[in-house]
Amino acid sequence: MQNLSIEKAASGWKSRSSSQTERATLALREMLVQGQLRPGEKIREVPLAEQLNISRIPLHLALERLASEGFLEALPKRGFRVQSFSTEDIYDSIEVRGALEGIAARLGAEKLKDPAALEHMRIVAEEILELVREPRLTMDGFTHYIELNAQFHSDLLDLAGSWMIRRAIERICCLPFASPSAFLKRQYVSLDLRELFLLSADQHCCIVEAIASHEGARAEAITREHARVARRNLEDALRNREPVEDLAGARLVSM
């Protein structure tokens, strides 16, 4: 009976510790993205634990997790420092996401048995195309576009049926500007990039058709090119010296 009580208490502690670690990870990631912790800044665990109202052990676990995601640098003599990203780092993260999503598209084409499994993805792609063909998107329409775009990329991962690829993409998309929606706001406000916006939407339809035809190599190539739209968008923003500070994670990037 005593052993059962000890095991129950230990289980309860692990559950509370895990919950605190998750909460700390979310809070710290938000602080990093919003620039509350600056690039190169050394993390002071004691005051940070007090600020987040958690104990040191779950905080340290959260810091280790964020280091594995690339947000923090683990220092040789213990401790962590906020990571800084260059534009080349951002280009690389976009390229990696494109490669992973390309693999997901190829697997989707190879594994597709029932065409009905692709129907929702097709509907989403067509709805996106209809939205961007409007002479001018309303803010409600643009918000809907962002939701549809996120749904399209989620459907793509569902088709691939690979937990490993989904996990890898989720991790890379945590980094600044790496996610599929990172530059959608700029595409919306920039008339000069209207053509690029339409191209991106049309690529969704092309990806669906390639998967439906079981053309794995074509689906992979289009998906990789689709991710590079984000790179072209960033290059254009930098070339025209446009401010990108309002985008999530911008304060971590050395432009």
C-alpha cells in the first residue's frame, strides 16, 4: 500500500512538472518571438523562474527544449543564450521546410488510394484561388485566406501520413519567417507582389493535381518551388528596404 502511495505521488509530481514545462515553453517562445528576450542575451534562470511563477527544474527543461528547436544556444559552461538569425539562416529554414513539404507531397501522391481523401484539399485550393482573384481582398477575406492556407498545408501532411515529417516541419516552422504564412501579410498589402500572390495560390491547385495523378516527383518539385515564394518575398522586402519588424520573430533576425 505504501509503495502504491509513493508511486501515485511520483506520478502526480511528474504530471505537474510536465505541465509546468509545457507552460514555460509556450511562454518563453512567445517572449523570444516578441523580442522580450534579445539576441545574444544570456538567460538568467532564477529571475525568469520567478517571473513565470514556476520552479527551476521545469524551466530548465523548457530552455533545453527551446535550445533543441534553435531559439537558444546552450553554453559550454552551463546556461543558455538567445540565438540570433541571419537572413541566410532564414533562407535555409525556408529551403528546409520546402524540402520536407516536398517529401510530404511525394508521399501523398505515392500513398493515395482513395481520390476522396484529396477532396478537402482540392476544395481548399480552389477556394484560395477564388479569393485571390478578387480585385481587392477585404480584411475578413484575407483572414480567411490565412486560415485556408494553414489548412492546405495541414491537409498535405495528413496525406503524407508520416509522423516524423510532420514533427520535423512543425519544428522548422517555429523559427522566424519559416512558416507558410510568414509573409502573407506583406503579399496582401503590396500591390507590386499581386502576381506572386496569384502564383502561390495557383501552385496549391497544381500540387493537388499532381498528387491526384500520382505524379510524386512533380508534386515534390512544385511544393518545393511553392515554399521559395517566401524567399522571393523576403528578398523583395530587403531590396526595397521595407520594415519587417511587425512580423513575428523579426527581432531575432539580423537584417
